[in-house]
Amino acid sequence: MSRYRPPRPAGTPLITPEGEARLRAELHELWHVKRPQVTQSVSEAAAQGDRSENAEYTYGKKMLREIDSRVRFLTKRLEKLKVVSEPPSDHGKVYFGAWVTLEDEDGEEARYRIVGPDELDLKQGLISIDSPLARALVGKPLDAEVQVQTPTGTRCWYVVAIDYL
């Protein structure tokens, strides 16, 4: 069995200004804070002598590879992203960046914001534009019924509110 894994699709190249700021802050933290610290610890471990049996050196080199990989990914991804800072002209329909309040068949409400795939965070109510729910919501007006096929079966929601904050 091969270890090859096909690359993950990059997803929609849209991002909110807040998401872009978060990615840029992560890139700055990795490049200007963490990488110099790890480089310093690797050079100190290398000065101790035999590198083949030096766990600190081996671990530090592994950390540098991981940091460099993430920096490369963030740099390339930030070049491709399109920041959507202006709300759409039609505030009565769901589009990228909207906060949508949904009500299910049991009367329970949930509030989600449609964001780019790099900003996904369900604990904060941020869902990716590439998710089945977001795809079903885009373009829907207030009071629309949305049906989404889930692993447990078809679920139905109603659009209760749409906000662009």
C-alpha cells in the first residue's frame, strides 16, 4: 500500500478581512518569533557534539521543517486569496460573509457566518463557503427553506435572519 496522498483541494479563494489578518499574524509569528527561537535551540544543541544521538537537535530540525512547511503554505495561500471586504448590494439574500440565523424543524436556532475555507471554526459559528450547508444557503432570501443531505438523512432549515456586520 502506497503512502501517497493526493494534495487537498485548496478550496474557494475567498477570505474575510478578519481571516486574512489572522493568517498574516500566524505567518508573522512563525517567521519572526518561533523560527528564530527554534533555530537558536538547534544551534545550541548542535554545539553539544554528536548530532546522531542528540534528541534536542533531531527534534529541533523536525520543528524547523514543520515551521518552514507552514510558512511556505501560508505565503502561497495569501498570494491567491481574494479579500471580500464589501458587503453585497442585496442585503436580503445570503452571500459570502453573511451571518445567517437558521431555525430547524424542532424550532432550535443556530447562527453561522459564511467564510472562506481557511477560516473554518464551528465553535465560533464560522462555516466554509465550500460546505454543503453554505452552498445550499448562498443566494437564498429571508424565510427560505433549505434542505441539506447529511449523513443522518435530509435536514431542513429556515432562514430566519441575514446580517452583514
